[in-house]
Amino acid sequence: MAKNEDKSEGGIAIFQRKEVRRTLHNNEWWFVVADVVVALTDTPDVRSYMRDMRRRDPELAKGWGNFSHPLSFPTSGGAQLFACANTEGLFRMIQAISSPKAEPFKRWLAKVGYERVQEIEDPELATKRIRATYTAKGYSDDWVEKRMRSIAIRDELTDEWKKRGVKEQREYAILREYSEMCVNLH
């Protein structure tokens, strides 16, 4: 969602040419909600806007604790807690923002949602989308084909491991690393 300028475990992401503070929490990116609201609304009073946003959208208000969690960020005056949301939470919040700047994101979310519904009806569309994405990123047809095959083989292996009683993440990691080494030898 946000254009990543640095790959560190925290810092600033650039979103709509505005700085958005973020942090890696539980292996997931979390963004400062107020920064995203400013980027999408240019409001001079972020707290009032967020309060109004929750008032206008009762379901968002009811689930605010599910979308927003306080996380600590360094400031010039020391560490401070900010309301943060992961990507899914931000997408939900963006739906409640009434600003022309939020409309492109709402249209994009609707488009992606529609595409996923189509893929549920016809799973082959998902495979075509993955191939098109890799191709658009500049990967060769040969590389894409090998990647698609390796994903299918990995899924078959994982299914077989489940049937044979492999349960822990650590066991999967060891088996997956071993299988990757075997694939790379050929």
C-alpha cells in the first residue's frame, strides 16, 4: 500500500507524498492512523476528523479496537504511543474517510474485491493474475513457468507433510528448506 523508502523495522513510508510513520509489529507492518488520515484529507485537526469518522460509521466505531492499537514511536520528547493499524485495518478505515483523495483507494479496493470474487468462481483466473504480475515485473516466461511449478510442488509437499502428521512451524521450515535445496540442485 505505502511506497517503502527504507526496509528497516520502522521508519517512514511515503504515502500520497506525505510521510507515514510505520513499525514492524508481530511480523506485520503497522501504520500511524493519524498520518494516513492527514495524507488522505489534509485536515488541520486529525483527532476531530477521526472522532467524526467513527461517529459517521458506527460499525467502524464498534470495531475500532480491532482496527487500531497503540504502539510506541520515538519523538523528540521521548517515546509516545500512537493509534496504529495494520494494512487490513487501514483499508477498513479508508472506507470511512469522506475525502476526494480517498476515492482512488476505495475504487482500487472495490476492483481488487471484485477480482477475488471472480477468482473464487474460477480459480484459473488467480493463476493467470499471478503470471501476469510476474511478467509485468519483468521476469522471463521461463522464470515464471519455473516459479509456478515450484509453487505447485511446494503445495503438494506441504499437503503430504500434513497427511503424515507434520504440525509445527519449525518442522515445516526445516522440510521446506531441505526441499528448496533439493530443487536448487537440479
